[in-house]
Amino acid sequence: FASACAVLLAGLALLPALLQTLCPYFLQDCIYMLRVARFGVRLEKYKRRTPLYSILDCFLDSVRRHPLKPFIHFEGKTYSYSDVDRESNKVANALRAVVGLKEGDTVAMFLGNEPCFAWTWLGLAKLGCAAALLNFNIRSKSLLHCFSCCGARVLVAAEELRGAVEEILPALKEKGIRVYLLSDECSTDGIKSISQAIKQASDEPLSPSFRANLHLKSTALYIYTSGTTGLPKAALITQERMWAASFIQGVSGVTADDVFYINLPLYHSAGFLIGLTGCMERGNSVILRRKFSASQFWDDCRKYNVTVMQYIGETMRYLCNTPKKDNDKDHKVRIAIGNGVRADVWNEFLKRFGNIYVRELYAATEGNIGFINYTSKVGVVGRVNILHRNLFPYALIKFDIEKEEPVRNADGLCVQAAQGETGLLVGKITKKSPFVGYAGNEQQTEKKRLRDVFVKGDLYFNSGDLLKVDHENFVYFQDRVGDTFRWKGENVATTEVSDILIMVDCIEEANVYGVTVKGHEGRIGMAAITLTEGKEFDCVDTCKVLSNLLPVYARPYFIRIQNSLEMTGTFKLKKVKLVAEGFDPALIQDPLYFLDLAQKKYIPLTQDIYNSVLAGEIKL
Ligand SMILES: *[C@@H]1O[C@H](CO)[C@@H](O)[C@H](O)[C@H]1NC(C)=O
Ligand SMILES: *[C@@H]1O[C@H](CO)[C@@H](O)[C@H](O)[C@H]1NC(C)=O
């Protein structure tokens, strides 16, 4: 018996080593699954709690635990947990008194990255209001659309965005929308300044009874995405989803002692949910920046002892492009959370800036499926594991790139992509992984639903993304299907751009797509257009219309003039060939133009300019 025992013990002792050899990722899989399970259990607990325990309540618990701990460092100032709490009480008390806000109202926030973003949102949450986070780059028609589709009756805007608000003011007035500017005074008729009222308001805590009827399925936020087509859409974020996204820091191993660096815009889910409310969940400190600065990045990290950074693919590239310094490895950053980094850039980044755990994740704001890279494998966005598979059932299905639709077999059903083959990611819509859809846009919501995938009548979320799972179960992001492209970390919907292009007098039709440029992440905007009969291409006017109506990342940098645009059999514009042809004047016969931001006009794309773009001499 004793010897049997010894054999067993020896076997057990060998087991880890054996597992390490047979399944090298076993331990990492386990740690990750345990973490996910822990947060899953917490969410289940919150489901049974009444009244609702929200991120706000979690923040208030942090305030009680460590009132004096710094919550936000911003431009040389530090705001403690209790400072931010009191500011948000003032906002809430003022908005309640002046605006009459109450539980269930929606308020649109039009603010840049500054501490007041945090307390304005907290103030709204204290009143039980949902917040719509407007992208501060958008203007005119797009802005109005975003504002309108969330059903808000109130707009709160930063002083520096007054011009943008004034542009759409007539339309807002017509709808009876109340507009408040965070300034001491405002002489514009129809805009009220509210900063004085906030300064004078009481900082007494708000009674939880103001938000007593909220539950996990209540709408907490609207976050805008350019998912696939047309103008931006408001993805509805419930309290439950907000919890799930705020857990990503914890799942990635971030603790309350970490110092978190936010330089991504707070109107996106990465900056707001993974970053800001994630920090409220952890109770850690945030270094907030108005915008990313490659030259300031490491100095900030050193000054504030930053331990966790967020990134998009461009972040890594810009950091690698800065001049090398002796103190490149002198910092405390240990985790990076984000998405879109390419394997080569990542390797370079690690070599230069030292060992940092990258938590590359794949997720869409509105999607019902996500992956996170929790192993040490370069280039992957995540890993297939049993827990994940069961919690969030998903599949990769064969996709026809030409037709831009899933391949269907004789029975009209989709076909699973083979292991190693690129396929369209679809996530089964279940109670645990719901797809709430877009506010006030049933048509767009329906477009993201895919039916009859594996059996008649089943229902999946169409991510619009092409992924691949390799033979070791690692997941790789491959590309995005047709009608959006990603540039400078922003999704651009091609139809939104083409809708604006055809507003230009000289342009008859437009087909917009993204092309890759050597040395850059994502794809830059390009448009094939046809001209209105009898008109020449107007280089100045086209540039003017686009700059008035589109943020700079969405503008087509290259224009290709064609006699007619090619259609598919189903009257969709053909893009695949155009994308492949790119913008090389040596290969393309059609006239090509390049957007010269300095000259504020399109200029003919010569071979010289083309070469300078590829050499990185012309900044895009
Ligand atoms: C950063 O850490 C160092 C050493 O641990 C400490 O002396 C310094 O005060 C810290 N700085 C901040 C801003 O917390
Ligand atoms: C995944 O994480 C590991 C460990 O931090 C890292 O080495 C690897 O590059 C990451 N993969 C990606 C695509 O970021």
C-alpha cells in the first residue's frame, strides 16, 4: 500500500510538469478561468440583490474605505475619492434643482477627457439617469443624429464645445431640448450656463431613493459605435454590461494598488468602461490625460508610478517611433490592456520598454462575445477554453468576401469554418450573452442579428469581424468585413462617409473603403467617386465639405475618380478589388487625389507624394 501511495504521490508531483509539457497553457488557462469564474459569481450575486448594487455603489464603498486616496491625477492636480464624490453630489444636486432630472431620464454628455467627465457621470448616476457619451469629434448632422437617437431631452456640454453645440442649436430648439454649458456664463440664446449653479449647490450625498427602481437590466449608458453602416449607432449598455466590462481590469490581474493610465477617449467603452469605471470597481488611482502624447507618455508613467496602461495598436507604434532613450526601461508599468496591436510592433515594444504583460482583448461595445489574451503567446487576441465556450457560445463561420455575406449550404444554413481557416465570428444570443441592440434603431439592430445559422430559427450576433482559431486553440483577429474600417483607433462606417461625399456638388456617387498603408495600423479612408455630369473635381470644395462634416480620422485621404462604379449582382458596390488595388499611381489609371490637410485641398497624387507617404515623410 505504502509503495502504491508513493507512486501516486510521485505521480501527483510530476503532474504539473507533465501538464506543462502536454498542455503548456494549462496553468494559464486555469488561472484565467478561475478569475473569470470569480467575477461571474459576483455578477450572479448582484443579480439577486435589491436594490441594485451598481458601479456607483461600488465607487461609494471605495470612498468610504479610502476617502483621501487619490482617484484622479490630471494636469498637475489631484482629486481624492472624496473630492470626486463631493463634486458629483454638487452636480447631482444642481441638475436636480435646475433641470429637474429624475430617475430614468437620459442626459447626453458632450465633454472632453477631464475630471469633470467622471463627476458629471457620477452625478447623473446618483439621480438614476442614463448618460449618452457623445464623441467630441463629431459635428453637425452626425452630432444631431447621435443626440437624437438616444432619446435624451437634455444636453450637457463642455465650454470649449460651444461652437459645435451652436451649429445644431436650431434643430435642438425645435425639439425642445434643454442645453446646458459647463461655463460661468453664456450669452447664446437657448444655451444656459450651469457652472455657477453647480458651484453653489450642496455637496450633501443624494438619497439612494432617487435611484431605487434601477435594476441590472436598466440602461446605464449609450456608447456610440460605427458598427457597420450609416451614421453612428447608440449601443445600449445595461447596468449588467457595465459590470461585466468593468471587471476586465480584475480579470487581467489589476489590483487596488495599481496606478492606471487613461489616455483613450472617455466616450468609448475602452476608456470609460475598462478604464474609468473599471478603476471605480478596483478602487485604484487614475492618471487621466486629455489625449495621448507619445513624448509625454513615459515621463507621466515615471512621475506617477503608473503600473497599468491602456493602448490601441497606434499607441504602441507611436511609442516605438519616439527617439530611443537610456531610461526607456525605467518605469513600473507591468500590464497593458487594449486591442489592435500587431505582433511585430509588440515584439519591438517589449524589447525596448521591458517586460509588460499584454492583455490584448477582442470585444465590440455592443457585441455579446469577447476574448482576452491571457497567455504569453504573441499575436493572439485570446484563447478558446471550455468555460468561455459554455458561457458565451460562439462560432466562426465561412464567409464570402466578394458577396460580403456568410456562405450558406443547400439547406440554407451556415457552415463552420475549419480550424485554421478564417471565418466570421458570430456569438449565440442567449440570456447570459444577450444582444441588446441599438437605441431607436431596430433596422440596424436587426442587421446585426443572424438567423438560421446552424439550425432553422436560431439567433446569433454578427460581429462583422473575421477571426481565426489555430490548432492550439489560439484566437487571431484577421480583418473586418466590408463596410467599416478602423483608422487611428476609431471605427469608420463607409456609408456615413459616402453619404457626405455625395453632398459635394461635383460628386455624383461614392464608394468608400479603407486601404492599408505600410507602417500604419488599420486602414485609411479612400473613396472611388464619379463626377456629376459636366462638372470637374473641385479640390477645395470637397475638402471643405468633408472638414465641416467629418472628423479628421474619417475623411478619405485618397480619392479615385472613375467613370462608373462597379456593382455586384445584388447592387452592392464592389470594394474588394478597389481595396486590393490601393492607391499606387503607377498601377492605377484613374485620376488619383491626396488630401493635403495643410493646404486644405485635394492635390493630384503623384508618384513623389506616393513615395513620401510610404516612406513616412508625409504624416497621415
Ligand atoms: C513613486 O514611487 C516612489 C518610490 O516608490 C515614491 O518615492 C514616490 O513618492 C512615488 N510617486 C508618486 C507620485 O506616488
Ligand atoms: C499576449 O500576452 C503576452 C504576455 O504579455 C504577450 O507577450 C503577447 O505579445 C500578447 N499578445 C498580443 C497580441 O498582444
